[in-house]
Amino acid sequence: MAAVHALGALDPAEAREFEIHLSECAECRAELESWREVTAEFAYTAPTVEPSPSLRARILESVRAEGEPQSSGLETRVAGVKAAEAQAETSRVRSSVIPFKKPARRLTSSAPRIFAIAASVAFVALIISLILLWNRYNVMRHEMARLSDRLDQSQEELTLEQRTLADERAAKDLFAAPDAFIGNLSGTEMAENARARFIFDRKTGRAMLMADGLPPAPEGKAYQLWFISEGKPPMPGHVFKPDAKGHTEMRDEVPAEARNANTFAVTLEPQSGVTAPTGPKYLLSAS
């Protein structure tokens, strides 16, 4: 910014910011001083103008008119004589002086200044080009960040879609299993609008729970599935958390000792899971 500031081309806000920086940076102060020396050379590029021949006479007459004191007639005559003598002496001295011809102006002396000016203009143009390139780079960087976010979002949507398709295929396989069991779970007073369907293969133990309408699990909590057989303590299943709409599709595997279970329940437990139910029931199947 030093070259632009030396030319007086910075706007007020940028000039103030640069002046603050100059107070702390000796290197930039030296750089600015060198550019000011270059811009000072601009004055020498102006053409030389010769003064009018009558200018000197007008100046002398004006000085005599303002500085001549009021005097008596004798003083005036004495002054006149002295002026005549001085003029004669001046004429005599001038007659002995050989005038020199005015040397021709050397055109080559302005070449370094022209080169310096051209270099300054080129430097300013370079700075402006760099600023424009920087702005363009920022625009492209923001656009790339936006496209990257969009790509990540599309990837997440694709992953979710693939998981959904896999769950649907797993559910179809379970429905088609010869020993498939399908149980419906209803919401309790804790979640009256909740409902779920539990499907599992009594032969392999492969199972799937599909639930809707569950409220969000509190911090540090999660829902847990239970397999309940008559006369036996509940057997724990996996823990899960529904999405923002209260929906979940969870795969599980029923232990061999619980594959004759006829009752299924979902309770709210610590998110790490427990071996015996401690929380209230949110979903419960008919016995």
C-alpha cells in the first residue's frame, strides 16, 4: 500500500489504517519515504515556462512606488543624480560582461525520472491486479466451500438412503422367514401415540424393531428393548435413540434362551444400557 499512499490514492479508511501501521513498522516507513521521493520527481516533468520580458520592469516599478519616501525638492534632485550615476556605472559594468548563451536543456536528464514514473505506474497496476485476483480467489474459495458442504450433505443423504434400503431388505427377509414372528407394541401412558412392530426369526434370532412416535431421549438416556418370557427375568436387547420425528429402525439378535418370548417392551434407560429394566415402559406388546 506504500506506493498507492505516496500517490494519495488510498481512501480515508485505508489511509488511517496504513498510518497506524506506519507508527509500528520502520520498514514500511522507509518504503513510503522512497516512494515519496519518486512522486516528488513528478514536478520536474512539467515543461519550463519563460517569464514575460515585461515582468521584471513591472516588479521594479511596483517596488519603487511602494518604497520611495516623501522628500523635499533638494533630496529628490540629489537622489536623481545618484540614480543617474548608479545607472551609468551599471551600464559600464554591463558593457564589460560577455553574456553566455543559455545552454540547451539536456533531454537525457529527464529519462531516469520518466523511467521512475513508469515503474511507479506499473507497480500500482500490479497492486491493483493482485487485489482483484485476491478478491476473485476469495469468491472461488467460498464457492468451493459451499459445493463441499453440498457434497457432504448429498453423501449423508445417500448413506441414509442406502441404510433405509438395507433395512427394508432385511425386513422383507424376516417377513419371508418360515419361523418369523411378528409382534405389535403399543404406547403406554408415557407415550400414548407411540407404536412399534417387532419381527424376529425364531430359528436364527435375527430381529428388527420399527418404532414411531417416541419422544426424544433425554441427555444421557436411551431406549432399550426387552424380551420377556413367562417365569423368567427380562432379557436385555440393544439400546437406541429415535430421530427427530420419533422414528427408529433397529436391528437386533434375540438370544437363544429368549426366542420363545411372547412379550416385548421398550423402556428408558441409561444410554450405556442395563442388564435389568429400571426405567418406565414406553412401548409394550400384548402378552
